[in-house]
Amino acid sequence: MTHASFPSDVRKEFGIEDTLIRFSVGIENVEDLDQAFG
């Protein structure tokens, strides 16, 4: 679940602007990334 599933008024109440971008970082094997995006 991300912030996008909440109504705009609820997001603003928590200080979450409409321009927020969710950024997720992980550790991946280079070969797996090459297969997924190659």
C-alpha cells in the first residue's frame, strides 16, 4: 500500500504532498537486473 491509496485531504493532513515520489532501494544481483530490464 502506498500513499496514493489515501484521499488527498488525508495525505495533506499528514504533510504528504501530491508531488511525493515513492523511492524504493534494494540490493539485486546484476544478472537479475539485466534479465529483467534487458
